[in-house]
Amino acid sequence: MRRFLALSRSKHGIVDAAMPGFVALLWLGHLPSWPVLLLSLLTAGAGYTAIYALNDLIGVRIDREKFAGAGINAGYSLEASDMRHPLAQGILSMRSGIAWFAFWYALTLLGAYLLNPALLIIVLAAAALEVLYCLLLKVTYWRTLVSGLVKSAGPLAAVFVVTPHPSPSLLLLLLAWLMCWEIGGQNIPADWNDVEEDKRVGAATIPLAFGPRVAGRLVALALTLTVVLSLFLPRMSPLALGVPYLATSALAGVVLLLRPGFQLMRSHEHREAARLFDHASLYPLAQLAIVAVFALLAPHI
């Protein structure tokens, strides 16, 4: 089972699932009914499990090229494991990996249909975009935008679970915030950490295309925009989220995004890229905890 969990980066997937939870709670202002909540948790967990597995399935050949020389790098604490990329290491067969992905993706499709048939479009688009993201590795660094769209799929789906007709302008605000977080806190730092392996296979990534100075500035810019845009997210919520919420949310952004992001911009060191990735991965969990506290306190304020 450990090999399958490594294929789906289960620890990272669990943390990522906090983002749809945060978005749904922010948009709705309270927990949904228990049947909806339980089905949503199952569907989100299945979705992240499937998409992360799909990433390794599509990228297995290039992963083998990457790690043929010096082996698998240390990774990040959220993904550090001797079994990282089990397909590339040959400790899990392609047949088993495909069956694992198919099971969880089918479960995701079923859950999405039961929650809101319109979600099927998002689930299908997420898989197609993930495949495109993998195929563009050696083509263009603009694939980072595709990564932002993939990571936004879960939270956007969460909106349609709790409200059938969300405001298009607020959806665009949410999408911009999610993409800035993913690009600055996840995608560029991940490519930065893998720069030596990517160089061996001729990958087209932002750190390789522009060098550490420009990549660091892009990280700082994206994360600054993330924190700024987060101040407008309460517009989505029926909760009265005033200055205390904004201050707490901004503080989480400073600690988990801006501080490690600007440290990476100054140092250009790989270990700082991995550190930023880990901290940014905890940002959704922090936002979920913050809005949960304010949602619980709302009736008493």
C-alpha cells in the first residue's frame, strides 16, 4: 500500500484538500449538511489521489531519464520518501498504477455527479490539463499556468457544491488568488528544487529559462499578489469577516508565503525552494483553520 500512497503523494494530497474545504466554508459561511460534507470529503480525497497518480503515469518516462544519473533528489518534507516516483523506480508496475488511478478517478466522477452534475466538466478538465502539463515539460515554461489551472480545479468545484450559481467576477478573483499561490508557492519552487534533474532532460521551466534571479522575483511577485488578493476574499462570504479576520489571514500569508518566498529570492538556494514549497503547502490548512474559527464565533459576535 505504501507504494500506491507514494504514487499519489498522499501526504501532500491530504494537505491540498484543505483548500476546497476553505473555499466551501468561506463561500457558504457554515458547514454543509452531513451527507454533502461526507460525500465532498470522499470526492475531494479521491480526486487528489487520482490526479497526483496521473502525473506520475504520464511523466514516468521522463522521470526515469531524470533520475538515471544521480538518483531521486531529497524532495520536500511533505514528499520525502524512498518510494517517491515508484513507477520510475520500478517498484510499482504500470498496470497497477493505471488500475489505482482508474479506481480513484471513477470514484471522483461518481462523487462529482452526485454532488452536482456540472462538476463533471471540472473533473474531466482537471485530468486533461494535468496530461497537458506533463507533456509540456520540454516545450515551454508557460506550463506553469496550466499547473495553476489544475490546482484551482478542486477549490472551484467546491464553490459549485455549495452554490449553484456563483458570481463570475468572484470566481475570477478566486481563480487569480489560487493561481498566484500555486505558481509562486508550489510550481516554481518545485521546479527550482528539481533544476539539476530537469537540466539533464532538457526541460523548459522558469528557473532554467530565466535563472535564479528572475525566478526569485517572480516567486516574490506571485506570493505578494496572493496575500493582497486574499484581502478581497471575504467578499465571497456571508460572514462578517472584518479587520480581525483580515489581519489573521494576512499574517498567515506573511509567515507561510512572503517570509520564505523573499528568503528564496535573496539566497537562490535549493533548500530554500524546498522550504518555501513546504510552507506554502500549509497555507490552505492555515486558511481553513482561520475561517473555521470565525465561522464558529460568528453567531456570538
